[in-house]
Amino acid sequence: MVQDAQRRIIVGISPFTTGQTNRQAHPPYQPYPMPPYQQYRPMQPPRKTGIGAGGITAIVAAVIVIPALLFIAVTAGLMTVAKNHISQGANEPTNSYGNASPSDPNQADPEPTSTVYRMDERPGYESMVTYVTDKLDHYKDEILNNNTTMFMSEYRIPDTQDGTDYMTGYMAALLGTVNEAKAAADETSEDPDALDAKIDSYRTTVDTLEARFKKGQVLGVSMTVTGNDGKKYTVDGSRSITLRPTWDELEQRVAKASNSLGSGNAASAQKLVELADMKLSWDIDEGFRQCPAFAGTDDGDNKALTKSETFGFYCPATPNVIYGNRSMPDWNMTYAPAAGVRHELSHHAIHMRCGTIEPEAIMQNGVNRTEGVTNSYAVKYMGANRALIQQSIDYAASTGHKQYRMDAFTDRAAERIHSGQCNAG
């Protein structure tokens, strides 16, 4: 049954799980041209670090949740800084009438006064602060509107401690750059070009960090961020990582793979999941805990499934995991690797391409066709056996679950989603 909070999978077919992720994709940032006189700041020698899982959580929280608090002291300080004014003629001698006395032709001319420029009065300062802050907010919002696991999947960061540390380091580096740019507001110089060059350097820094992050390269900076617990955590920016394959590459691996990859159908299904760089968990109850089952009610064609009918389960809250129900006999049949698991992987594929398992493209005249579109996607792009999928659809329909049927609409919707067209056609 398709519910806003829960979706599950039926015997032999592939239903699935839970609440949808309503995340809109952010348009890519246009790169800011690097000025010829500005070079990316070199990395200082990294400090030794040893951040455990708890520390990573705290530092990510610091980067994502409390940057505004870190800026308060800076903002308050800026309000108290007085501008430098040069009063001309204030000390000139006056005659008895109060008028300035004529200059003595034999007296040396006074030294010319230099003009002092202030960073936040330069024409490009405010737009730069907006630019670097928006860059930080862009990634912060992606994590908050989704979850860290899906964020890492989208940017191909490996789901490992090294991958988590790398992602955290990137967020910390962005935060540090924003803090530094704001703290420089009251900096002064007699050389306006020097101030303008420094303003440009902050743009260059965040653009360089972003470009390196997307390639898994060494970030080139070491950042120390204060966590919510008041402790300081130093993130090593001297490490690179090997990015995961693109989803297109992973999808093709699954589509081309044999249905006999292991000793038995269940083992072969598990290897298919691993080819997608995901994990197969047999703890179906954990899947329901991650995506709590909606109280099942008869909703016409979308009749809710019971746990005993659930073959497999995809939960957007744990996007790298497919949950399997070993009590279902289908895991001992060819259906498991040839159709069932490929359906569940197709839920993940739609999630990867659209940021949700229920994009607008699955809606037909107000009817949610998620499961039918997922079946079409599995057949068209994940190598699922159409005959076995159809047998599952027929069986489901006979027990009141008609939401899995495929037709011309579901085929077209799957094609649109595969090409990245997630909105209604």
C-alpha cells in the first residue's frame, strides 16, 4: 500500500517502505573565475587528530547546526568599530577674526595624508560574504533536508569512517572560510587593491574546496571547529579518498549481472545488492523501526501489506540498505535475484535520480503509481525478469494489492526518471 509515511513489499513482488524525502535539487553553482593575482592558500601542516564516532557527530553538528552562534561575537565586534575620518584644516592657525591666517610662504608644505580603506566598505565585500555563506548553506541544507548517508551517496563519498571524516572536513573548511571572511570586515589598508584581492581570495577558496571535494582530492586545509560540547576538534584536510562509482555505473553492473552469483538464490540476491555498493540486511524488523509501518487500512487499489506478505523493504532513511524477510519462501526461489531484489534496488535508483522515491513523475491523474513505475524501472534498467515481475503483479492483484501493475504510463514514467526528468510530464 502506498502511504505517505510507509510503503512495504509483497510476497514475490517488490513493495517497499516509508516516508518520502521531499528534497528539491539545488542548481549547481557557477564557478567564480580565479583572479590572476590570487592563488589558493596553501595548507598548514596538519595537526594529529583522533576523532571518534562521537566526535564526528559533534563536529558535524557544529558545522551544520550552530554556525550562526559562532558568528555572533564577530558581528557584535563589527558594530563597535569606528570609521577613520581625517579632518582637514582642523589645526590651521586663525587670526583675530577667527579666519584662517594666510600661509607663510617660507613654511614647508605639510606632508600629504594617506587614505585608509576598510574591507567592508569595498564594493565587492558584501556580495562575497553572501556568496561564501550561500555555498555553506547549500551543502548544509542538503544534509538537513536529506540525511548524511544519502548526501554521501549523491557525492559518491564512501560509507566508511574515512568518508565521514572527509565530508566533515569539507563542511568545517567551508564554515571556517565563512567565519574568516566575516571577521575580516574591519580590516584596513592604504592599498585598496590588496583588500579587493583578499575579498576575491575567499571566493576562490570555497570554489577550490568545492572542486576538490567533488573529486575526492586533498582539501588542502586543516580546520578546528568548536563542537556543541565546547571541545575543539581538528579535522585533517590532508587526505584524499577514492570516490564510489557513479550510480549509472552501479546500475549497469546490476543490469548486466547474472542471477546466479552465489550458492543459492538468496546468496545471489545478496551479491547483486553488493554490486550496487549497498548492503542486504535480514533484520526486517529494523527496517520497520527505521521507517515505522503506517497503520494499515484498505485504501482501494493500494491495500496495505502485512509483515507476513513483505518480501523486501527499501527505507529512504537508510538508503544504502535493502531489508529482506527470510521467512518469505521467495528467497529460496529464482524470483529473489531475478526480480525481487532488482525491484528494491530500483526504489533506490529512483531515490538517487530524483531525491525521493515518489517524484511527481509517478503521479497519474492524482493516483500514486510508485510501485508500478518501480516495476517498469526494474525491467527496463535493472535487468529484472519481466515474466517473474508479471507473475508477482498478478498474485498481488489477486490478494487486493493492485498498485504494482505495469502499463504504458509506468513505462514512460520510468523512462523519464531514468533520464533525470522527475517532474510531472
